[in-house]
Amino acid sequence: MKRMLSLLCAAAMALSLSPATLAVATSARAALLMDGESGRVLYEENADEPMLIASTTKIMTALVALERCPLDRVYTVTAEDMAEGSSMYLAAGERIALEDLLYGLMLSSGNDAALAVARCTAGSVETFVEWMNDKAAALGMTNTSFANPNGLDHEDHYSTARDMAVLTRAALQNEDFVRIVSTRSATIGTRTLVNHNKLLSTYPDCIGVKTGYTKAAGRTLVSAARREGQTLIAVTLGDGNDWADHTALLDYGFSAYPRTAVLTAGEQVRTVGVKLGERAAVPLLAAETLAYPVGGDDQVTVEWDLPERIAAPVAAGAIAGEAVVSLNGEEIGRVPLLCGQGCGIRLVRPA
């Protein structure tokens, strides 16, 4: 028979958490703050409204290229790669590696780099855009459509604050992506490319990601920051005060929803009885760490799903059950419970 015990953790955690009275607001038409590891949304405003996204599009452009093309592939620039707007100033006939194009894409926000990346990766812009939309569908970006790789305004080119956070969360799993978007400046041949993302110099924990602007879209910005093992992703669309708003959003997330270890790998959390064992019970250890962003008003519960007793012999490290962790009544994870000691069968001596 299972033994189910609910443990309220909120009171124990409250000492280290900020009060729920903390609040944040932005000037954006749409905004969202997400915890990068868990995907928990910490703040949102009009997060599902499809909007123009300008050059934050290039997050998807970079991710698709990184997943489908080697960084050392060399591309010969053509006149068709020239584009209006921001540029890394490519020249027709120039031979350049994909990696260098990606620096031009993400630092200088080169619209020419975006077209070159697309043709270098897929052979044509049209095929590359199909791949962008395929990737969006695979990530569950249900309110997103891409019409080009650079983010120039188009009626079939839009996304939402939520979808852009989902995309960025996936992109941050790629080490090459993080390396590129966190670079403040790079020298490519005779070019010196400077990252347009001012947060890299004004917000100490910032690790990227991408700025954007068109007259119709207004200012768009996706940023990410990492502090004490926690990564936060902020998205604002149509925001004339985006630098200040992102600083406020990130500060709010780190203060109000710190990454909290509910269970720690190797921690003894329970004991379980042993039937016919040399000892009456063995300790149970958490197999892995489960950490989650937890706010001051959140209630974390742990249910121990295990039998009253297990039969001897017991091997150290054997799985005896699992801990089921919930936040405000919704399950957020399960952690196996391992026997911390072995236990042989109790020998019964004849009378």
C-alpha cells in the first residue's frame, strides 16, 4: 500500500523569499518574463497578442542556421544579399564563414547578414523561411509566422511575447548561440562589430539576446540574464523604454522568484521500513536536485509515493519510490527516492 504524506514547504522557504507585495510594470504593448530553466512565466502583459517583432526575428534565424549548418561553411556573398536597414556591410563576391555571418547578424543586426545566412544554410531564402516556420511549429509557437529571416515588416511576419520567450529558451540551450549573443564586440576581417544590446554593459548578469526596431513595430527587445544558477528571459514588444523596463523585469524576477532547491541530490528525505531485513528501515535519498522559482505567496508541497515497507534484500541505490512536487496544487516535477544503504535478509535462527 502506498504511503502519501504532504509536506508544506512554504513556511520554511519564506525566510529567504521576497514579499509578494513586490510588483513590476512596463511601458510595452506586450511583455513577458520567464524563468529559463522551468519555463515558469513570472510576469506577462498582452503576451499572446500577435505583433511585429522586427530584428528579434534573428534569434530564430541564428538558431535554425546553428542547427542545420556547420559554422565553418564558407559562403560567397551575392548582390541579392544586399538589404535595406541595418547592415554588416557585406560586399558582393566576398567569401565569409557562417560563424562570421552570425556575428554580423546578432551584433550588428545585419539584414544583409540574415539573407546571406539563409542562402548559406538552405541554398535559398524561401527554403530557409520554411525551416524557420517548421522550427516555430516544433517549439509550439502557435501565434507565430515568419516571412523573412531579417524581421522587415510583412503582413505574414509576426509573433507574440510568449512565443519569443519560448524561442529564446530553446536558443539558450545552444552553446554557440550563447557565445555569439553574449559577445560585446568582434573583429571580422577589417570590420569591428559592436553589439547593439546595451544591457550587456549596463546589466552585469546579462548574457544577450537581441534588439529590434522598425517604424511600424517600434522598439522590440529580448534579453536574458543569469544569476546564481538562475536564467531569466525578458521580452518586450512596442516599448519605447525597453532598457529600463528590462532592468526592472530582471531585477523583479531575481528578487521575487529566486531559484529555490525543493529537493537536493543526496539529501536524506525519508526512511522506509524493510520487511525481513537485517535492520528495521533504510534511509531514502533524493536522486537529483529539483529547483524551481518560488515566490513568497507560493505553496510548495511534496508527496512521498512509496510503500510502507520494502522486501529484503535491499541494494544501496535501488529506487524505492518517488517524491511528487507540486506548486500551488500543480505538479512541477518528480524525483526518484534511492535507498541510502543496503540491507540483507534477517536470518532466523532455529529454536
